[in-house]
Amino acid sequence: MSLLGVAQLNVLLKSKLILNRVPLRILKMPFYAVARGRTTGIFMTWPDCEAQVKGFPGARYKKFDSVVSAQDFITTEGGSSNSSKSKTLSNQSKSFSTSSNNLKKPTSSNSTVQSKHVAKELKRKSEVSEGYARENDSDYSDDSDDLNTIITKQMDDIEKRLKTFEKGVDKIYKKGTKKTILIEPPQNKRRKTSGGEEFDIDSEGYVQVYTDGACSANGRSGARAGLGVYWGDGHPLNVSEPVSGRATNNCGEIQASTKAIKIALQNGIQKLAINTDSKFVINSVTKWMPGWKRKGWKLASGEPVKNEKDFKDLDSVKHKLQIKWNYVEAHRGIHGNEMADELAKAGAAMYNK
């Protein structure tokens, strides 16, 4: 029988059976009650108890022979045990929480029936060992099943009440915990512009567009480059075409951004968010281009900017509307970026120098 069964049988026998004045020797086992300590409750071993009270100011603890006495001590000296979490009742660190209020009081009729069965059984038994009444194996009778049934029902009832108690504690904890509210990210809305076309617009009013460049054999002979501009699935303004001039990936990236801005201007768009996987384009426009212009489109080294023509074309239109440059990682499953990449690859296939 488990430790829970031993404790419950001990309580049951003391509270219900002794009333019948039947000679009975109750199994005694130590219960260390800690009313004030690091963790209050009932412990089955002294080391477990000592760990809660040693060095703890004003510790209150005592050894008892029954769970009821130990619980009464905790209630008197330290307050209701309902404020504690589950308490240790075994060397194997099994958790056991108990309260005298959790023990179900049987009705008078049930009590009478139980007392008769128990009294009859206990007259034939000489001792209680390991938490239940025992006698010689040859003397067992069907009446022993009645006692086992009674004890089992009592144990089941106590376990149900303990579970109810734990649920009550959980509710108390939840009351003191801030609620976490999951907020879905704002979804882009589709709106028509003055040009009559529908576009995805974010909460700040920026029309969303994805741009990309692609180049096969980049930097080598026979390179073919293209650009892609993606406004949405099946959108009439999506662009897939080869680059003009040199066939490089950077040319495709720059020209794709310029193409998107020009389309936005033609359709009355005043705020545009360009989503690109090219940090080169973003840094060139937001950091380096002002310096290039001051130096006559020269690098800090004095060498000419390689993509001067493409950057000049971009610079001539970017100030005509508000632009927000957003970096997105390539090939990470971002739908807009993947679609722009497909458009750019298709454009590269059309490249003829």
C-alpha cells in the first residue's frame, strides 16, 4: 500500500473504528510537522524536515505519530495548510498535500454499516501491519473484501478532494497573474489609389511592393540579368523584364527599385514601402549616395561609382514621394520576396545584349 494509503487508513481507523472500542494496534510512523519554516507541511523523514527549519528564524516543528495530530499542529502554530503547496511525504520525493477539511465525513447510515463490517473483521485480526489489517493466510474470508472495499472508497474520496483542493489553489494563483493577450500582427489592407488599381497598404499608409534582381553567371561572360517588381498575386502592374545595360545582379536590384517608384508615381501613390533583399541598394540610397553626389559621383577612393547611370536614374525619382526601405531576407519563404525573385529570373531569361 502506498504512503497515501497508510496515512488515510491511519486517520480512518483512529477516527471511525476506535469508537467501537475494538482492540486494535495502529501502525505508528513518524510525521514531522513544520508549522513555520522554509516550506511548511508534513514530512516523512527528519532530514527533509531539518532542511526546512535549520537556520530558519522562529522555526516551529514537531514529531507526531499521526497525520491528524501533525496537521492540527500546523493549523494551530502556523495557520491553515491551504496556503501551502503540495508537501513532501516520502524519501522518494513524492508530493503529498493534506488538510483535515479534505476528509469526507460519512453519513450516519454509512458509518453504521462500515463500523459493523470493520468490527467483525477486526475481532479476528491480531495486528495492523504495513497499513492494513492482517492475519494468517489460512484464516482469510470474504469479509476481508468488505474492509478493503471500505478503505478503497475512502481513499478514492480523499484523492478526489485533494484534486479539488489543488484546482482551488491554481485559481488563486491565476487571480494574481497578469493575463497575456496575444495580438495578431496588423494585416495589410487592400485599397484603390487614384490610378484605379488596388494595392496592399500598411497601417501607416505605405503601399507595399517587393523588388528583386537576378543574374545568371553574374560577373562572367554570358551573364544574363533581369528585374522583378511584385505588387500582388496576378496584379496587372507586376513587372518581369531584362535589365538595360550591364548584366549584373546589382543592376537588376537598382533598376527594380527605380521601376517600382516610377509605377507608383504613375498611379498616384504618395507613400511607398520598397521591400528588398539587397542591403547594397538600401545602404547606397540611405547612406552613401549623398556623399557620392557631393564628390561628383565618386567613391571615397576617387574611383567612379560603378552603377552611376542606374543610381542617377533612381535619384531623379526617389524624392518625388515618401519611401520606406525595408530589408527582407532572401529565400526565407517570404511570399512577396519569392514572387519578385521569380519575376526577376524570368526577366533574366529574356536578356539579350
